[in-house]
Amino acid sequence: MRYSKAILDGLNGDFQTYKEMVRNRAGGIAVLREASRNRVLYAFCESLVNTQGQSFDSHLKRSVEEILSIGNLWQSKLRQTLLFVNSFFLQHNVPYLVVKTYRSIPYVTFDVDVLVHPSDFTFISAKLKELGELGKHPGKQTKKQINFFTSNQLTVDMHENFSWQGSTYLDGSFAWMNTRKQEIAGVICPISSAEVEFLLEGAHLLFERRYITLLDYIYLRRMSEGPLNTQLLLEQVKNHGWDYAFVSLVAIVNSINHYFEGSDLNFRLPGSRASECSRKEFDMPYFLSPLFVTKIFYEKYQKKGYFPKFDFFYYFFTLIRYYISGRRRYPYYIEWFQP
């Protein structure tokens, strides 16, 4: 049974499809599980309670109430972390951006990403060390990114640029262009432009996660509704050797939107190619095909001489593990609640 459409409708306050598909507790739990794997469990349950009140299946009531209770604690941690970040950087008079954290709907995250200028990275790292524990990343990445841990807060991932194991995905100066203010969990934060966020989300999906959740799709769709500067986007991906991968990803997201909404995205790239996503019906998350992922690795190697052997083999390891686990163990994500 396919539940992704019912979840999407429910997030918009329409539970008609949900009611038609869910006839018992087992069906309701299946929907919650799919919502969890798509990182929209908290928002879906919040919409379910706000829209349906107490009229939904009484067998699910306890599960939904527990989900919201735990989700509220995570939201509180997110808020406290953002308040700390705002206060800390203001105290030290250091420019910063909260990146890869804002989404158009509330969700549970385990960390907050913060970008600083390279010239401030060492100074801020030392100041953070006075307040808590610092975690290092393996290899070259430890010179570009650190993790900050302290009690009652989410992990703060601090970056001096957007690179991974020696490969970059956009210019450092580009990340600071047209910054803006955005409310996240009730806290006003400085964030990067829509173009930068679009590229960061794309790079994360293509080079790390390699599958698209409903949360990703909703965010990319919402960003595509605004005026994005396609020339700037294409310049960045071409300069950093992932233009084929980026244009292909946009085509996939457009196909997903066509499946769910019956129309194309407002945002289209010149020279967009046919999408690999051609199935008539599918569930989310949508996994990029192994062939496409191999092409992504090849493009980076061909254009930039970059081939991360560990990432390449780890991708196939996590993919095989995903299927062996009965499609329950998702790469790069631990569920915060298992219905």
C-alpha cells in the first residue's frame, strides 16, 4: 500500500486520503512509520491532532500523543541551541549563519549547522572549547569543521566552508551573499540565501545521503516557488564540477512533483534532461539509482580529479545493509521515534 500521498495531503490538513487508506491500527502504524522514515513524523502528527482533534483512530491516540511529547522536547532543544548560538556569536562579535537547518515545516533534527568565516574559525573553536566538548572529523575535514557538545542542547556543527574530504561544492564568498533573517523554532536567525540553501540541500542529497525524503522534497518545492537565480546556481555547480549531478537532481525532483501534484515545478533549469525517476507509482523516500550515483562519482573524478574511495564503497555498503534489513535501516539517519 502506498502512503506517501496520504502523508503529503495530511501535512496540508487534508486527511481524506488517509481515512480511505487506513482501516485499522496496523494501517495507521504503517503510515506513521513511513512518515518517520521521511522525517515528517512530528509535523504529520501535529497536523493530525490540529485538524482531526480526537476524531482519529483511538488505537493510534497513545502513539500520536507520545510522538508529539517527545517531538516537543526535541523542538525545545532546537530552540535552546539556537538561542545559545545567537547569544554566543553576538557576545564575541563574530559573523555567522545558521545553515542547512531551516525547513518550511517543523521537524526533528539532532544538530545545528553554523557557518563562520575561515579567519574566525580557530578563535571561535577555542572559545567553544571553554564551554563544552569539541569533536573532530576524520582526515582533512577536521580542519574545516568541528562539532560542539554540551548538555541540554543539540550538537553544533561549525564550518568554515562547505567542503567534504577535500572537495568543495560552492564558493565560500557565495555563501555570504544576500543573507537573510528567518524564524526557526521561534528564534530569529541569520541564514544564507535561497540559492545557497538550494545548493547545500542538493549537495547533501547527491554526495552524502543519496535518497530524497518527503521533508527534502517539500523544502525543495517551497524554495522553487520563489525567484531563484538559475545563472548563479549553474555557475557554482559548473565551477565545482557537479553540474550534471545537480541538473539531474532537479529533473528528479520535478518528476516527483509531477507525480504528486500533476504539474512541473515553477523552477526549471535550461537544458534540463529527462529524469531517471520514471515509475508510475512509488513510495518515498526515493533512492537515487546505483547507476546514477556511480555517474555522480565519475563526474567529480572527471572534472576535478576527485574520487573518494571510502565514500564510494561506504555507499554500496549502506545500500546493501538497507535491503538486508528489510528496508528498515536507512543510511545516515537514525529515527528519533519508532512507531
